[in-house]
Amino acid sequence: MTQIVSAIPVVAEHTGRPVVLIGGLAVMCRLSVPYRVTTDLDTVDRRTSNEDSQLQLLMAAGATPSGPVGALVHTPWGEVKVDVLEVTDADVSDLPDDPNDRLHVQSHAWAASTASALLLSAEGVPALSVRVAEPGPIIAMKLQSVMNRGAAKEGTDLLDIARITLDRACGPTSRDQLESADSQMRADALLHTRLWFDRRDAQTLSKIRAVPEGRDMEIDDVRLVGELLVSALEH
């Protein structure tokens, strides 16, 4: 955790822009009781069409390419994998026709525009304020990303959705946020919710149970997550 947190000011310095956390670290920040660790730093880069991408700026500062949207960033605590999910003005103004691609654009733009500041601290590094995605946008992003993942990541994404939805602290907040989201995004998120937490509920349970932290999940839990999300998204 110290290594991951230490990368945040490095990324901000190299890009000249605030870091907006999404992914596993954002999930840990929002849950009342974090249930898993993460090894990467995931960020969203909401930029104009004329700005250089944060990933390009990191490369120019000496980071090493790692995967299609990632870079290994050098920190005082070692190298940290940073994935940068970007959304441009052009993406938002001309949304894709495909519901999954459209949800990617809208959910990440939503995460960037509504992220709120939290104080993060880890052993050995000074506490720092960083913008973190809200729970509703995290669910929307996870509903989209699960479609494009390998088997292990699918289970983690689905379990993250379930944990946030059922969390006593951030669960009600996440549903309120989804309920008030853009109508097109709600419609696309609803399609994904019905796919994973209704039509494929048994498959979803199997994927979640393949994750060690998800072995206590039951089919009724999966269906409850679906019911809660559908109720919010149909509003």
C-alpha cells in the first residue's frame, strides 16, 4: 500500500494534473470494511481533445510502457503499475453506438466529474489528499469493465460491485447516485446489471466464488444485488 500511495504524487507531478483514483484502491477507500488488497494504481484521465494524455506525459517523464493503457512509474519505494483510462471531449460529445463502449465513456467521465477528495495515509509516506471516484460511478465502471476482463478480473469486478452495493455505509449512497445519473447511462448500466445479476446469476456466483474473498457469497446475495441495482437504475 505504501508503494501504491507513493506513486500518486509522482503521477501528479509528471502530468501536471490531479490524480483521480478508480479501480481497486477506490473500492478500498469507499467500503466501510475493505476486503482485498490491490497492486496497481488505476486513474481516469478526463481531458480536452487538445491536451496530451496523462499516459503520454508519464512516458515522456521516463515511465516504462506496461500493457495497452499502463506504465511502470518509478517511485522512492519501487516501480508501480499505473493504468490510465482516458476520456476526451470528443468521446463524450459523440458517444459510441455500442452500449458497452458507451457505458465506458459515460461512467468514466462521470467518475472524473464527481470524484471527491479523501485523505490517504500509508506507513512511510506523508498523508495526502486525492480525488477518489464515488461509489455509484465505481459500480457503473465495474459493470462495463467486467465485459472485457480475463476470468480472474471478472470475479473481482463482480465481487466489488456486490460489496459496494451491499455495504451498509456506501451501498445506499451508490444507489442514490445511480438513481440520479444520466438516463442513457442508467439504461446501459441496467442492461449490464440484468445480464450479470439476473440472466447469468449462476455464472456470476461461480466467478465470484473463484475469488478467495468471495467464497461466502450465495446465489441469494447475487440476486439481491441485482434487485437493488435494477430498482435504482429503473427509477
